[in-house]
Amino acid sequence: MPQDAIVSGVVASGSVSMAITEDGGLYSWGDNKKVLLGYPSENFVSRPKQISSFVNMKTRISQVSIGTNNVVAVSTNGNVYQWGSITSENLNQKRFVVKPTLLEKLASSEVEISLACR
């Protein structure tokens, strides 16, 4: 994380931590055994590292929630992203998603979002 970054929020769950910066950047660090950090990496990341998928998509994050097996984030324009261990709604099977993935079904929704993962 850049030294001049202004952190606007921090969340932690288990052995994973995340920080949102004032400019909408999302940084993560901790244990990546459950692929919750949002990027492929070794098992443990000791310093905050920016989740580059959001930079590549030119997406700014406003909210994030870390669950036991997944992470959900909301962008400043209302899009919802998820990664980690995700259960397929059709087959009720789990799959691991390493990078943030847009939840298409919520992309056009006009709802107020409050996040919570378990």
C-alpha cells in the first residue's frame, strides 16, 4: 500500500484483513489458503497488496465483507463482486474463484446494499 494512501475502512475475519482507501482501492493481506485475498498468491501475504482486478477494471470499491469462505465487495457504481469458495446455484457444488467476479444477476438491480458474509 502506498505510504500516502488514506485508509477509509478496514475489515478483518479470521486470518484475512482488507482495507479500502479513500480513492476506492482495495488491499488485502493474510492467509490465502481459502483464496480470499482476491489474487493468486502463496499461502500467506504479510503486507497489504492491492487487488489488481479492480484496477484493471477501473473499478472503485466502497464496501467489502469477508466471510468464512468468500468475500463480497460493492463498487462505487453499485456493482457487486464475489470471490472465494462459491456455491453454484444450479448444481449446489462449490468452486474456488481466485479473482473478483461480477455477480451479473445484481448488476442491473437498484437496491441499497448492506454486506454481511458468514
